[in-house]
Amino acid sequence: MSTPESSPGTDPGQEPELDPGTAEELEQERARAATGPVGDDAADTQTRLAKALQQTMTSPWTVSVGAVLLAIVAGSIMIAFTDEEVKAASTYFFARPGDTFVALGQAVGGAYAALFRGSVVNLQAPDVATALRPLTETLSYATPLIAAGLGVALAFRAGLFNIGGQGQMLVAAAAAGWVGFGVSGVPFPLHLVLALVAGIAAGALWAGLAGLLKARTGAHEVIVTIMLNYVAFYLISYFLATPGLLQAPGSSNPKTPPTPPSAQLPPLLGERFNLTWGFILALLAVVGVWWLLNRSAAGFAFRAVGENPRAARVAGIDTGRATVSSMLVAGGLVGLAGASQVLGGVTTGFSSDIDAGIGFDAITVALLGGSSPWGVLAAGILFGAFKAGGSTMQAAEGVPSDIVLVVQSLIVLFIAAPPLVRAIFRLPDPARRRAPKKARAARNRKEAAA
């Protein structure tokens, strides 16, 4: 056989002429071969970073952080308007505007610096223990907020709106307090455990009553828990004013006897600090609720009923049982908050205001935490910092402590209006991103069917 001869004028080592499209593809292939996997890795890294950024911007946590920042900015404006030096400097603003801005900076900066000193660390303290005392006060205030917030958040995940924290805390405090000062001759660990169990059980039963009415009769849990708040308040007020029940012997004041040492939560860091082992119980409750919701069959049933009760019923889940069980657990967590108040926070005797508004603050904590156990932990510590630093801010800078309450209320307002927060910070709406994907998926299905 003879080999074909090359055409005249053509170099055998030279590539034949290609059409423009094939030449471009060949050039791109050579570029990819020259860059190797590095270019692909860089592209993948860039894609992953873009996806991570997108997920962060559309996350509910971003909205929560934005709500806190907006509330702090609004609080700064109120601090500026109530400061006397700012008012005085604003009278000659057009003559010397710098004085007004300096006064604004001193008023707002001084207020939040005092809030930091009273809630996190006091850098002006003479020793380390005194410097860290504000942090322990924050954690002490946060203890009942975390426990009660977990109770509200768990009910939220089950599709229930538990706003009966006040009543559940009151009956839990009454039960734990009665076991504490009414039972004598029991040694320290056992007496404390009995009081804690009594408080948790009382809160669970009080909330379980609302869950039972919801499951059996369809009564709305919001109305039932509100009514139970009033029932608990007046019932405890009657007990406190009746000798032989909760009223201290020999006293005409509506107040209980002090809690004996055998039923008190021991201090966590020594007698110098108010922080007790109740904070450790709150942390254990956070872990327990996380495990319950994410690793247990009961938690799956709670979440399924909360997402879609009809679908859960079709899947074979007993929705009535899940409703009652979730309210029992939620009430037990709020009961832990009430018991920790009596056995660790106020051990000198309590009155009908032992809940200290924690039952309603827990709703804010649960909303800010996104009904997540770890989010509730962070939100509870934040609100504990507000409570601990508010008095220092008022004492050091003369700022009304009610501004802290306004900031907390504004956080709830902004949390309840995510579109407003997204509009202010120009955050993307995750619902709008899902809509085109669904439309494309439907179009692809139609094309495949055709």
C-alpha cells in the first residue's frame, strides 16, 4: 500500500486550516489544559462564597440582627433628645454646630458605655472579680428568660402561641416555694430537687390544661392562656393573703416566708456573685430542647403538627396528643423559670409580682431567637444584658431606664416586620428567589411532558 502524498505547498507538520467555530473551541480547550484544575477550583470557590453570602443575606438571623441594630439606633435618637446638654447645645446649632455633635456623641456614647460596664465588664473596677461581676449579673437575669423563652419557642414550633408564661410562672413559683418553706427536715440536695420538680410539674400542668382544651374542644390557646394568667394571678394573690397557705406566719403582708438554705440553688461562682446553678439548668434545658426537636420522634411530631396539622394527621401522627404533649413540655420549661426565681433569684420570700414580667419578655426572646434553642440562648443573654445594664446607664448617665424597655419593644416591632428590615438594609427576599426557581421547574416539566 502506498501512503497518500501531501498536497503541494502544504507543510506536513502544520495543522490544517479549521473553520472559525472549531478553532475557537480548540483555543478554549488549550486554555483550560494550560490553567489545569486551579482555574476550576477558583471558580468553585467563588461560587461557594457567593452561595454562602446569599444564604447569609437571606437568613432569618440577618433580619434579627438588623432588628436589634435598628432598635439600638432608635434608642440612640431617644437618648439624644432627652439629654440636657444636647438640648442646650442645639439652641445655638447654626452658630456652632460642632458643639451639638460633640454633645450627641457624649450622650449616646456615654449611655451605651455605661450599659456595657453594667452588663459585660467594668474596666474601671479595681480587681478582676469586680470587673466580671456585671457579666454574672447578666447571666443571672438571663437564666429565667432562657428557660421561659424555650417554653414559648417550643410551643411556636408546634404551631401554638403560648402567651401564658405569667400564669405558668406564678403557679410554678407557688408550688416550688411551698415545697421549699413548707417541707422541713429534708436534706439539701433532696429538698432542692423536690422543690424544682414541684415547680416544673405545676407549670407543665397549668400549660397542659390549655393544650387539653385545644385538643379536645378546639378552644384557641391564646384566649385560654390569657384567661389562665388571670386565674393564676388572683389565685396566688388569695393564697398570699390567707394565713396557713402561702402567707408568712405572723405577718399581714401578702408575702411568703423565706426559702430555707436546703432548698436554695447554690451559687455557681461563690457567695460574692448572684449567679446560681440555675444558669447551668437553663443551659441543660437548651441542649435538651435541641435534642427533643431535632433528634427525637416526639420532636418530629411537634414540628410536623406545627408545619401542617392536616398533613401530619394524614401521615398517622396523633395531632391532639402532640398538642397536649408540646404544651406540657413548654409549661415545664416556663415552670423551671418560675422555680429558679424562687429558689435562686428571690429567696427572702416572694409576692404576686415574682414573675417580674418574664412571662411576656419570653415571647420577645423566642421571637428574636427565631424559635431555635440556640437563638433563644443568645436572645436571653442579650435581654439579660439590657436588664443588668439599664440601672447602671440610669445611675451613671442619667438616662431613663425606660429607654431600655423601648428598645426591647422596638426589637419586637422590627422582628414582626421582616419586609421593613429587608427594605432598610436592602436585603434580598428569599421568597422572591424561590418563585423563579419554581416557575423554571414547572416550565421544564411541561417541556419534558411535551
